[in-house]
Amino acid sequence: MSLPVYEVYAVRYAQRGGRRAENFLHGDPHDAPMPMDYFVWLVRNRERIVVVDTGFSEAVAKSRGREFLRSACAGFELLGVRAGEVSDVVITHMHNDHAGTMDDFPRARFHIQDAEMAYVTGRHMGQKLLRRPYEFNDVVTMLRLTYDGRVSFHAGDEEIAPGLSIHHIGGHTPGLQSVRVHTQR
């Protein structure tokens, strides 16, 4: 049986200037520019539309000194996809630039690693430095989605649809996951 083929699109939704020291937990001794672009991903074929990460909102961009270009949904609309058509959303990890605007996807099922959810709702969030990359409202939204029965929790690698799988990596965050997509190439 052959796997379905998907297309994958990167959608830039925000950017920032900045220096290297601003991008690392304990700074960086090298004083050099290090601008950053922010992306979300659209994975689609005729049967399924999947979003990988949801980006942050305009309000979060402003509070964190980022230049907001467009919402994730507005970026997907440029590709002919409306948020209500999205069947699944994979949250690679809960940092603010990956897990905001989840409410914009009213029909989607969300996929997250057990380890990530345990981390963002556990004891480490009592430490200001460790919770800095997270937005409280994003965590609350994921909890609400859980209570609404719209979250699938994963413990490791798993196929979420034919030709589409998630893979627990850890490291950057305890529950960091990547997505493998079967494409034409």
C-alpha cells in the first residue's frame, strides 16, 4: 500500500531584530546581530489539512518586542486554507512562539507529548527563569482543550495519520516533538 503524499508550506508570521545574547538562556559572550524569523507550517493533501504549531498572537508579539506580520490563520488563508478546515494541529512544544492562537482552530484535534504537558503544568513553572518562554494563557488554553476532549497525548513516536508521524526528541523542552511527512520527494 502506498502512503499518501502531502505538500508542506512554511508560513512566516513574525520577525525580530536582536542580538545573540537575547536569544540564549544565560546570554552569549559573542556580541553580534541575530535576527529571527518565526514560522508555522501547513501540511496538506486532498484528504487532510494539518497545522504544525500555531504561532503567537499580535498581543504577545507586542509584549515580547516582536514584529507581527500576520496571524497563522491569515498566512494559511494566503494558501487557500481556512482555520475551520484544519483537522489536526501538532504542537511541537509549548513555547510562546509555537503554541499561541490555538483557539483559532475550532475543529482541530491537538497533538502534544505527555512530557511537554507535564512540564508546563508542573513544579518547574514555579521558577521565573524556566517559565519565561511560556505564556500562561497558552497553557490554560491547552488545559481547556483537554477538558473539551480535543487533545491527543503521545508518549514517544506515533503515526497520527498515514504518511504523517510525530517523534519525541526532548532536549529543547522535555516534550519537544518533530513531525515526519511523506512528500513527493
